[in-house]
Amino acid sequence: AQSVSQHNHHVILSEAASLELGCNYSYGGTVNLFWYVQYPGQHLQLLLKYFSGDPLVKGIKGFEAEFIKSKFSFNLRKPSVQWSDTAEYFCAVNAPGSSASKIIFGSGTRLSIRP
Amino acid sequence: EAQVTQNPRYLITVTGKKLTVTCSQNMNHEYMSWYRQDPGLGLRQIYYSMNVEVTDKGDVPEGYKVSRKEKRNFPLILESPSPNQTSLYFCASSIAGYPDTQYFGPGTRLTVL
């Protein structure tokens, strides 16, 4: 069964600091990977996705993520965070095929940015 | 405007009183899904539907029912709510087989006393 682990439950940074949020998944086959963001009081929005090709993917708002197949990881990065990045971030995995629409979410990482 | 709507947005109820949370989408999506979000557990899928009259259990289906009589609607039914169903619920829809097209509703915060 697929699963997703996000080891950082709460990250606190100052503005302009660099960000890296960890994500590891367990699944032996081909996967699609996602990062979602949930701003306070809002619903989830897709930040970026990896399906195939270049393992370094760029998303909205300056975020990027790198897929490292050998480490089963898909860490989210941003070189310089802003106060407006305060949100909860969810890594997610999907396996193409019979459950092609199902997305498994990690437990989330709450990011707090000090102005 | 493409959207998923949920009603009600907030609900406080008592144990055992049947309730329904409605979900509607205007994108003609085949796939619809219900999640619950709990602190430290992320989003867990309750039920999903691949198309009209086709529904199946997700990871945490106990205590919930769903129906899919029309493509646009996917109500979540709690026949006899219990306090452990206090949670934030999200409905989502997508084109079947294209998970990156998944749209989420605004959420329903349910408290069961």
C-alpha cells in the first residue's frame, strides 16, 4: 500500500530564510507526486506536481520540488520565504493504473513565517 | 467559474442525529471524493465515486454513507454521528484518471457533541 511521510510537523522560519520540507513515500512502482498548500481557512490548492521527465519541478509562487527516485523522496523547496507563505503543506502520491484518481496525502507540515 | 461547493460550512450537532453534507461540482467531473482532515493525520479518504451510481470505500468509511444519483452531486451522510466524527470535511472532484485536475471544496467543519 502507498503511504506518505512528512517528518516535519511544524516549521518556523523568518522571512527571507530558505525552506525545505521533507516528503518520503513508500510504493514500489511508478508514482505521480504532488504538493498541495492550504492557506488558513481555505481549501487545498495544487502547488506543483511531478508525473515524469525532469525530476526538478517548478510550481507556483517560487516553489520547487525535486524527485529523487533512489531515496523515494519529493522535498519541497523555496529559496526565500515570505510571510504570505504561512500555510499547511501536504505532500501526496498517486499511482497510475487502477486507482488512477486516488491521492494519498501525508500528515502535513505547518509552516509559520515570522515577519 | 469552476468550483466545488459544500453545505453547510459549519455544523454543530449531537450524537445520533442524522445529518447530510452536500457537495456539488460544476465541471462535469466523473470522479468525486470525500476526505476528512484531522490534526497530525492529514487528509484521509472516506468514500469516492468514479461516476454516477458507482461508489466505493476509501480508507476510513466506517460511520459514513454516500450516494451518487447525479453526476454533479455527491452527498455525505452520517446516519448516527458520534464525537469521533468531529472533523473538517472536504469534498473534491476531478476528471477520472487525472488526479492533477482535482478541485477541493471549501470544507465543512463538523462538531458532534
